[in-house]
Amino acid sequence: MTTTSQSEMNTPAVTPRRQYYRVKDAAAVLGVPVRTLYHLAETEQIPCRRLGSVILIPATWVDREPAQPRRR
């Protein structure tokens, strides 16, 4: 049986900062359609990296861009 001190129980877990978003996640953060981000990435209008068939958008760019209001 292991014992855990009180200070270890109160320490929050540190999660690493995200470096890239997948297109679907970036679209949700920005409030734009997924297809729009795919188009912008394919036409090289936004910064992105390709990892095989996956398109990754830098978190620094996503966090810097203002979110768009949701349309109905």
C-alpha cells in the first residue's frame, strides 16, 4: 500500500500546452465551418503543417485570431 502526502494530493496536474490544433478543433475554437479552414489551408492562406493526410494548424495562430460569432 502506498501513502500519499497531503501536499501531493493538493498539487494540480500540469498538462502540456497544445502546439497544434486539428482542423475540426480549430474550427470549433474559431467558430467557423470546418470546410472553410480546409479551404484556407489547401490554398495556403493560413499557416499549417501536414502530417500525412492530417492538417495541423499552429495553436499560436488559432489563439491569436478572434473568434467569429455563431450564425444560425
